[in-house]
Amino acid sequence: MTQTPERPAVFQNVLYHLTTVYGEIQDSQTLSSLANELLAIMQVSPEAQSPQPYKNKWQANDIAMITYGNSILKSDEAPLQTLKRFLDDYFAESINTVHILPFFPFCSDDGFAVKDFFQVNPELGDWSDINAIAKDYRLMADLVINHGSSSSQWFQNFIAGHGEGHDYFYTCEADTPISQVVRPRITPLLRETETANGIKHVWCTFSHEQVDFDFRNIEVLKTFVKIIRFYLDQGIRLFRLDAVAFLWKQPGTNCLNLPQTHELVRLLRLLIEQAQNDAVIITETNIPNRENLSYFGNANEAHWIYNFSLPPLLLNSLITGNCFYLRQWLMSMPPAQNGTAYFNFIASHDGIGLRPAEGLLTDSEIAALISTMQGFGGEISWRAAENSIKKPYEINISLFDALQGTLKGPDQWQQARFICAHAIMLALEGIPGIYIHSLLASGNDYQRLEKQQHNRAINRHQWDDAAIRAALKHPTNNHSMVYQKLTELIKLRIQQAAFHPNATQYTLQMGDSLFGFWRQSIDRQQSIFCIFNISDQAQILRIADLNLVATDNWHDLISGNVIESWQSEIQLSPYQSLWLSNR
């Protein structure tokens, strides 16, 4: 009998990661003590074996909703309580995972400038409300690990020169070489701040209200491990590492995806997984596709990575009626190893990122996409590339309005196009994450945009609880029809073994107007051919062109129609979806 080799004690692996990151700035005794201290914080025995690698912690029924804590509002009730009731009433049978965007006290960026990592924003509720959601749903929370609020007590202590946090923030000299730094903003990188110790220049990747932490200081690392342990105790099981690609700074480089950043992600995965076997980390790295994929590591970094290239490529396909670029990208995507999975999304609280389309779409395709989205009411946010060159960073628009037409302009296929987009996402290898405003067909919120003067506000509508419930009762409006169709698709998906996040996927060659791929369950019992008309013209599908096993009985899961003959043809209406299954 072959014996499984014993995995090393977790202490050895923690010490290895720490030495890789800090070995040149800390002595070995300090790092050994730090390893023991981190394990003690996480309540893990140093002698425990490291977690088993390549283990999946997800199934086909894992579907995530992305939402703010105050996306649904009811007078005289804590928004988190309103959200919980809304989830229970409308999504209990379709959604099992909820990503509540930052629910902490904050000063700007709708929560991503955290003032206190250990508190719930009192305007949303308290920890008991978070605990209640975590009891019934797998809860994802943001670990805003790159930066904190300039209004936080930590930063006030930095200004004063003493107290917790006084040495948590990254500073450098005014003449530090920063021309190569790549950022998602065009504001000045360095914030001049008067402190008790003189003028300091504080590093601000995003805004001057979001000041970057200095992970060269091991006290910063210890503090974030304490935060993680606290979140685990509150029932949080999925950790979204926000803006993690910018974590480690090294002047003279682009300060993006540096080796120390990857090593710290490995360390955090090890500690989290060791403390809570079913916990998952997901990296939020809105960067070009190849760089994004690097956060899988060797199944030892992120469990999940955001599939950031999917939104711009899918949007481009649906407004051009041509899936060439989407198909080429899908063919090139490596299957996720066991122990890792793609997190598929096509809409979020931010926008449709354009950096992940770099190298995948041509400059002219991106320009046409931008122009079309501006015609549909969208806004464009910009970033600073190397040498401070200004480039488009993301399109800010609600997905429902983004799909109101094609390059030719608005048309009658908005709803069909929108449902097709989600049918593609739901069928792809990976775990689907659906923005609440997609499930409710929310449009561009121009009033919120004007009030907040921030482009991303256009897609962060806040519904009155009574108003959205009334809208969902109307059988003929977009809100109700989209909700019904999407929840029906989700319920179909979660029953299919071939839609397991790690089930086999092959891209089909069907021309530019039909987009398709084949999924096969891990036990090879179920196959599903997923075929989509991504154009505004009817398309013919010849059944003989598909490799359907002749001894199986095939039917379309969505319509229920049975394939009667190998010689038959199916005419797909504009934006029609087929999930042809043998089970």
C-alpha cells in the first residue's frame, strides 16, 4: 500500500513565507517568533500539518450575489436587516453565497476607505446583523488590505507620531523615483502631510483619502492577521483581498504584482485555510489577463480569482454580434487546478474594466466599445500608466443599459441580450457572481451620479424596499421579467453536475455569430453543449455539427425541447441560448 507523504508542519511553511518576504530586513529569531505569534493569533497549533492541497470547497450550486449592505432600504430598519429579509424572500432558493461590499465605517469610495476594520458601519447595522446573514449564507467580506482611511484613528496617530498605527503607513522622500508606478487613478501618488515629525509624503495608490499601508512593518502584518481571525469569528468564510496587487511597494519598479505580494498572499491563504478548513480567499486584481492568472500560483495563492477579462469581452461580443475575441480568449484560458476556481462576473459595483481587455481587444475595438457605452449613458474613468500617461481604466454603466443595443444603437433586444449574457456566464467554468442590480435589472442612476460626482455611482442604485417589491410583482416590467428569467436559469444551473466549477470545458468552433462551449461533469456522466446566438439576426444550428453521443437522449435544459433527429436544424432567435444536455 502506498503511503501518503506526511505534510510539513504549518510552522515550517509560515516561517518559509516570512523568510522569503522579510529575510533581508529581519533576523531569523525575529521571524521565528513572528511565525509562532501569527499561528497563536489564528489559534493554530505550530505542529499541525499544513492543509491538504488541490482540494475543492465548492459545488455547482454555489452562486454568489454581490451587493452593498444598503442596496435595499426601508425606513426605520437597519439596512442589513432589510437586506437579509429581501434575500430570504427572493433568493433563498437560488443564491447561497453573499458578498456584502465593505460594511465598515468609512470616509470615501463607498466603503473602500475603511476607518475601523473591527466595526460595522452603524448606519448599516451591527455585528449581530452580519452574524444573521452569515448563519444562512456563505458570507464574503472585503479585506481592504492595501490602504486605510485618512480619517482613521491610525492615521491620526501617524500624524501625532505615537499610538497604534503611527508607523503603519508607507512614506517616502519627495524625490523618490515613482514615474514607473502603475495605478488605477490619475491623482498625484504622494500626499504631503504635516506630522509631529515634520512633513511626510504618504503613498496613496487610489486617493488621498485612502492611504497605503506599509507591509515592510511586521506590525501591519500582525494587525491584519488579527483582523482575519476576528472576521472568521463573525462567520465570514470568504475573504476578498481588495486591491492586493498593489500591496508591496518598491520604488524604481511599477509596484504591481511584486514577488513579495504573491508571497504574502500565499502566507494568508495558509493561515486562513489552516484556521478554517472551508474558508476561501479571492484576489481582486483588475489587471491584464496573464497577470491576473498569476494569482492562482501553484494552487497555493488565491482559491478564486476574478475573471476580469470576461465582462469587456462578452460585452464587446454582444454589441458587435461577433464572438471572435471572446472565443480566442476562452480557448487560451487554462483550466483551473483543483483547489482553485474562476470567479465569473459580468457586472459589479465598480465598472467594466478595460485593463483586462488589453492585449485581447484591439485599440479600435476598445475605442468602439467606449463610444457605444457613452452613447448608452455610460461614463469613463481614467488611470495613470507609466510616465503618467492617461489611459481609459473602466466603463461606468449599469449592465442592463450597457446591453440596450449594438454598435448600431438601441434596439428591441435589450432584455434578450441581457439574459443571453447571463446564460453564458452561468454556464462557464467557474463560480458565478451576480450583481444585485443585474438580478433586478436596475438602470443607470443619473441622480446618484450627479449627487456624488463619482462615475461609479451610476451603477450603485439604492432601491426602496417597498418600491422594488412592488416592481417584482408586476409580471410585465423589466425588473420582474429579468428577475424571473435569471432565477429560473440559476435554479437550472445548480442542478447540473456538468456545471461544477471545475468540470471540463472545451471551446466550440461555430463561426462568429454563434458562441459555444462543451462542459462535462467530473464523473463524465453528463455533457452539456452551451450554444448562444450573440447576434441580432436569427442563426441556424445544424445538430450534425455537434459531437453528440448517438446513444444518449439530448434535450435543451432551458426550453425543454428534445433533439429528435441528427439531421435536424435549430433556428436560434437573436440572443437565444441553448444548454443541450444528455441528462
